[in-house]
Amino acid sequence: MNTLLEVKSHEKHHEHLLEAHGLVKRYGNRLAVDGIDLVVAPGEVVAIIGPNGAGKSTTLEMILGLRTPDSGEVVFWCDQPRRQVGVQLQTTPFFRGLTVAENMTLVAHFYGVRLTHQKVTALLERCGLAEAARTEAARLSGGQQKRLAIALALVHQPHLLFLDEPTAALDPRARREIRELVRTLATNGTAIVFTSHDMEEVGKLANRLVLIVSGHVRAEGTPADLLARFGASSLEDLYLNLTQEEE
């Protein structure tokens, strides 16, 4: 498990695209992740939330094969998840000197996908970047680079998509566009796992929440179920109540 998505996987008829069981990660004497389970079904939008340092990033890195768990198992539904999983990380390196469209075409080539000019244009339009197609990627604003990172994660039409704070640093219009894109993808069957500190966004997008506190899952369920279970009036109140000790 030394490279991205080099994890146990197999083709199977199953209700889940991803099953992670008992993930554990230690850094010296510190237990960063303590037996986390996560399953994701087609078309599901799952929000991973929790305080900084709670183990969210480490969990996702183990699922994506960027870190090796000390114990536990990650199983994808297919033999080559690299070709069917999309990833947008907090920082995405773009190819120096290449335009937005050229970055798209090159990344698609890595997946064995040939993007026509029409497909590049359509995808950039979906991500709000149509007018920036000929702009050098490195010259984009921070918000535009975030949208390009999401577009690059979609070039091979993944069945499962990981988004790390997809609307952070975006203006209100861009946030709305990305949220609409997420909803459309989910409606068409793409499963999406995303992290966010924006509880309003989580409430608008997520079918299910997974709250990680101190390396373990503190609560999991639909937003409505969790609000009822813990007697909270809003997701923000729920988050504050369940993470109070750690923070």
C-alpha cells in the first residue's frame, strides 16, 4: 500500500463501493485513529466532520493508500480503484506552463481517457471555469484553482469521489455552483465523501454524517437522525456539543 489506492479491492456485486474496517494508525505513542469503520454506497453523499487533529485526514489517507494502517482493512468494489476513484486534495499541483485545458487533457491521459475539446469545455462549464480554459493554471486565483482541482478529479468520470473541503475559500456564487455539481453527480450515481467545517454546507449536501473525535467515530447517521438523537437544534450545536471536550 505504498501508492495512491494500492489497496485490497475486487469486482463484486455489492451495495457498497467502499468498506473500511477497524482502521488504526499510531504515531509513536499517540493513537491518531482508533478502529474507524466507514462504508459508502453508490449515490451517497457522506460528510466526514470533526475538529482539527481528530483523525479525519489520516483516515482518508489510509483509505486512499497514502498511509499504511497499523491494522484494519480497506476494500473497494473493483480491482482497479485508481481508474474509478476521483480525489481532490487541499493542495493540487498543476503542471507548470500548461493552461487549464492542457492540464485537463494531460491528467485525463494518465487515466487512459481521451478528452475532446467539447468534453473539456463541458466539464469546465460545470465547474465554473469555461472562461479560464486558456489561462495558465498557475495564474488562477485560489478559488479558481480549487474548482480546477475538482474538475481534474472528474476527468475520468469516477464512481467514487473524495473531496477535501471542496468549497473552502470560494465566493458564494462558486460555492453554490460546486454544491449543485455535487448534487448532480450524486443523482447520477456517483458516491461522494467530503470533509468540511461548514455545517450549513454539510446540512445541504450530506445524506449521512460521520463525526470523528479523538480518533474514533463519535456519531454517525443522517442529519435528521443525529439532531433527534442528541436533542440538538442545529448541526452547528450538535458539532459543538459532541466535540466540546476535545476542543
